[in-house]
Amino acid sequence: MEKIGFIGAGTVGTALASRLSQKGYAVVAVSSRTVASARRLAGAVPGCKLYQTAQEVAEAAEFVFITTPDDVIPTIAEKVSWHSDQKVVHCSGADSLDILEPARLAGARVGCFHPLQTFASVEQAVDNLPGTTFALEAEEPLLTTLKEMARSLEGDSVQLKAGDKVLYHAAAVFACNYVVTLVKLATDLWQGFGIPRDRATRAILPLLHGTVRNIGSVGLPNCLTGPIARGDLGTIRKHLKALETADPNLMDAYAELALQTIPIAVAKGRIGEEKARELEGLLLRVIPQRRTVTHKS
């Protein structure tokens, strides 16, 4: 079995190393700019040794994961002396294989193995990996190896081309990071009627969980509920009026999201084109710089 090393011992690297070790992979080496994090990873993985430099990891392992911050990956790829037939894989969601070009020119096989998952802490990351989809980019035979690795981690995989990566990562930001932003905005509004953020968050969480379950069980577009799905102009007018009083800065965001929701409601079949145009007319008066709305489902 190939020896695996990790350059970078942050949340993603530590979670992957721990899970791979649990699945029988030989994780033997780690280095990191932060010695404490490398020591933590080495301590969590039996047989893993802490090294001082990335070069030492490359010399100790045939299969090397670069799990540093994205902007550090090209520097690692350039400064380390790789050897022929070594496997070098980064875990960036937005970057393609071009940032590993120095390793490829040295004869290494290069790839990308990006977990489509949110990692707020090491413990939570380890727990969240099963069921995760991994975005892969590589040529054979490394591609097959990465697919097998994803299956071993109890995950799925999708193969992406170089030109797909940035849009793929932007989609992940919509689905993950901006949900956090929306919850923050929602809890801000709760504070306007005297409910503190922690209590508001506890109240909203079951709604979020129910929404996610509906997406999984019913799917798009049928999981959509609420006033746009019903074509309820009266309620939307009330929302806009209340926001104008409570926080006018949120009106544009509300209207933009509502406009993006109209095509989903049309695709669900709950509203027709006439009602959709009425909704658009109401919302475009809030953000008049928007000229057209395309009904893509």
C-alpha cells in the first residue's frame, strides 16, 4: 500500500488523514506551517510522523496531499522536489490542476480531491465526511484511485474539467456560506422585536432542518413553499413595507432573492406566467436597475 503524506494540517487535512487512516490507508507523514496543528494530526493518526518541512513529507510518501490554504499550493508545488510517478493531489475547490504544473513537469501524477462539505472544526469535519461528494480532477490511472478513495470514505464523486472548477466552487458558496449570511440577516430581524440572536437561532434551526429534509425528499422545484410559491402579492407587499421601516438595506436583498425564486414557483406549477409578471413588476420597483428576469427552471 502506498504511503500517504499531508502537507498542511488544517481542518480539511486533519479530517481526511484521520478518516483515511481509519479506512486502512497508510498515512505516515505530515508537515505544517503551524507545528501545533501538525502535532495534533500526527497524534490523531497511528503511525503518522511529524516532519519539519514539506520536502521531508514528499520524500517519505508516494502519495502527497497538499491541504494548505489555496494561495499557498502553487508555492509548495514549485519549491518541493518531486519524483517520477509520485502522486500529488490538492484539495482546493476553486483551483484546477495548473497550480500543480511544477509537480507534473517533474514526472508526478497530479490531481484534485475536493470534499464538497463544510468544515467548521476538526471533530465536526471528521463526522461530516461520510456521505460527502468529492469533486475530482485527474487523468487515469490516478482518477480511478481517487474514485476508490472517495468510496472508501463512504462518499460519492463527480469528475470536473478545469473550466468547471470556479463555477462549482461558487455554487458551493451559494449553498453553504450564504445560508449562514441569510440566517444572520433573519436573526437580525428577530432582534428588532426583542428576541436575542441565540434564541432566534434556536427557533430558526428546525425550519432550516425541515427545508433541507424537503429538498432531499421532495426535490426541486416541489420543495418550494412560502409567498412566492403561492403568488401571494399581498404578503410580499407587507414584507417590503416592514423591511423599509426595520432595515431598508435588506429590501434589495429580499427583492433579488424573490426574483430568483419566481422561476422555481413557475416550474412547480403553483403560479402561471401572468402571476409571475405581477410579482416581477412589484419587485422590480424596489430594484429598478434590473431590466429583465429569465424564467429558468
